[in-house]
Amino acid sequence: MTVDILREVLGWCAVINMGLLLFSAIFVVLLRGPISRIHAKMFNLDESDLSLAYFQYLAQYKIAIIVFNIIPYFALRIVG
């Protein structure tokens, strides 16, 4: 695998993951009530705790995208 192919793969992975993050954030914001009720019943949690869990999920996913996709992509752009 060449550096150019790896750079292209990382770029597309970043684009796909950012799209999934955007979709998840919109989904959680628009449908928070029904989703919270379903998850509260499924996992026996308070609905107030789920807001924090959703925020942590989105924040950790964003950090993972940055660390595993975007930073390596830019590092390869600089090197190549």
C-alpha cells in the first residue's frame, strides 16, 4: 500500500465518520424524548443520566475521529 492510497483511505474514513457523527447528533437532538424513554426502559436508567451519556458518546466519538482519521491524514499530507 502506498502513502497516497493510505492518505486517500484516511480522508474518506474521516468524511464518512464525520457524516455519521453529524447524523447521530441530529438524531439525538431531534428525537431525544422518545430515544431517552426507550433507553431508560431498556437499561433501567434515569432519563436525566441519559443526556450525559449521549453527550459523552458524541464527544468521545469526535475525539476518536480526530485522533484516528484526521491527524494521521494531515500527517501524511505533510510527509507526502
